[in-house]
Amino acid sequence: MNILHFRDFRLLLLSQLFIGFTQPVLFMTQSWYISEMAPENLSALFLGIKAALSGAVFIGYMVLAGAFVDRFPRRTVMRVSQILAFLSIAAVSVFLHLISGSDPSIFRLAIVIILFCSFGIVFAQDQPNRVALVRDSLGAAMGSRGLSFFFLVLAIGGMGAGPTGGWLIENLGYSTAYLFAGIGPLLAVGLTFYIRVGSAPADRGAAREGLFNNVMNGYQVLRDLPIVRFVLFLNWTSIAIGLGVMGQLIASWVDEKLGFGAFDWGIMILTWTVGGVLSTLVITGLGARLRRGPTLLMTVSLFGAAVLLYSLSRSNVFVFSFNLICGACFFAINALSTGIIQSVVENKVLGRVNSFVFMSQGMMQITALLLGTLATVIGLQFVYSGAGLVILLFGIIMALRNQTVRDFR
């Protein structure tokens, strides 16, 4: 049966399209603001500090977020998280407008960084919840294929975000660009009134237990299923290091090494999302014919190679080409990881296990502080090239030594 025949899944795809378009604008605005307002030659360090604070908030709350996804109706969780996302974006946008005419200062930059980090709580709650809703809308048999389509739509939504965000920053300012990112959550709130699935808790017994027990039941899955542990290890390591440079420090790289402006960077983000569209199209098209374990191992190695070659490129043709491959690998790693986990984990604990998958994004942000500090001491070039080499070697070693993932279909 065609997964698009399911009404609730189509609505979830629409929410993914909205959020996929606006979240990159939010990321661009935050990163470019810090890069431009930080003291000279310290932008990588301040981007790392912001990333680490966001990551600490993200991971700290993610432990509870997964339990809430299973403990409460997922539709309600989605509605509340998107309302809070819009309110957070609107408040920060107003603050950016109020300080727009003031001279830059370390104190003001620190306040803005703290405000930027507040979105980490909302982001942590939203991601595992909407991924779990995909399983609710399609059932266990089609959930994995639906997830590939879900990440495909996220990539499609992001295709116009880069140029749009760059244009907004350069022509209308940070405050307007940031407020624009609130459109996605606002539209997603409206969709929650039409989604039918997720109206009851996935784990009806969770409310009779303490929240601590809910969280520990999720950790029990990691002890019982080796494939889940290994997939998380692959996801966490590759995303934490790869996105530490290609995500959190990228504003410094394109400014200092490539000489790009905000709009140029936006075009580069477009190629990243085009890569995501292509890789998730392939995963969705192959469906059950794809050997997911070996493909995940190969993709992690390819991600490392692409980051390494990107760091050595200065010609725009190679820069954009390797950036496209990096984007393809990033989306594929997330789609394959969540797809494997959805196929082996019970629905009643899926929110908690999904939260473990997305912890990689918090780890990436914390890793960025270390990478940003290293970049300040030894230079961005060494950090970028070293990150790519580490991921490449990690992927090769896991492919050679881990039979559990190699044999998984």
C-alpha cells in the first residue's frame, strides 16, 4: 500500500516541510550573528561556547523528553512544543530588535547566546515525538519506509531555506530573519488540530510509574538489543564530530576560509539539502531491498571522506560538491539509524529510544566547544581535516569489526 494514502502521515509530512524550511533559517541567523558580533579571530570559540551550552540544555532535557513522548498523548506533546517554539522565537526576535542599534559588546553577546540556547529544550522535545508519530500513523510494517520519506521531506523543505535566510539577514536584519523562522512552528500548531493519531499515551502504564522508572525502561532497551547500541554508537560519533565542524563551526569556515557572505552561505546550505533529498530518495526508493546495516557503515565512512576532502577544497566546484555529499550522508545516517531502531523497538518505548538517537545533535553541539577551542589554538584547517579523517577511520574500523551491524537487513 502507498504510504501517502494515510491521511495523518500526509499531515505529518506537511509539518516536516514547514519545519524543514524554517529551522535552517534559525540556525543560520544564530550562527551568523555570533560570527559577526564576536571579537576578531574569536568567532569559532564563541560559536563553540554557544553550541556547548545549547547541547548541554538539549541533552539534559532529552532524557526527560523521550519519557514524555511515551507518557502523554503524542499529538498533545507536538502541539505544546510547537507553541513554545513560536513563543521562544518571537521573544528572541524582539530582543534582537531592541539591541540592533547598540554597539557590540561581550556582555550583550553572552545574553544573546543564552537566549539562543533556550530553543534547545523545544527542539529536544519535538524531534523524538514527531518521529514516533510517523510509526503511529503508518504502523510497524511501514514505519521504516515512512521515516525515509519523512527525512526526504525535511531535506526538500530545507532547499529554499539557505538562500531565503541569507537574503533576510543581509537585507532585513537579524531580528526579522529570526522571526521568520517562527512561521514553521505556527503552521505546525494548526496541523495538530487535524491529526488524529497520538490522541492517547503510547505507554498507558507509564503514568502509574515514576518518571525515573520511565526513563530507565528506555535504557533497558539498550541493554537488551545490541543492534540498538551499535547503531547509536555509529550515529553519535559521526554526527557529533561531523556536524561539530560542518554545522556549528561552518559560519567561521565560510567567512574566514572561503570569503562567503550570508547569501553565499545560503546557497551552500541549498547544496547540502539537495544532497539530503538525493540520498533519502534512494533509501525510500529501494525500500526493503536495501541492506540497512552495511549501508549505514558505508555512509559513515563516506561522510568522513567528504568532510576531509571538503576541508582541502577551495575551488567552488569542489566545495559545493563535497558539501552536497556531506549533506547526503548526514540525512542518510539519520534516516537509516531511526529506521533500524523503529524496526526492532516496541512502540510503547519508542519515544525514549528515539530521544537517544537525537542525543547526537546535543553531543555535536558540546563537541563543537572542544573543536572551536582547538581551532583557536591550531587553526580551523587542522580541525576540519582531522575531524574528517577521524570519522573515516571510525567508519572503516566499525565495518571491519562489527558483524552485528554488517549482517542487519
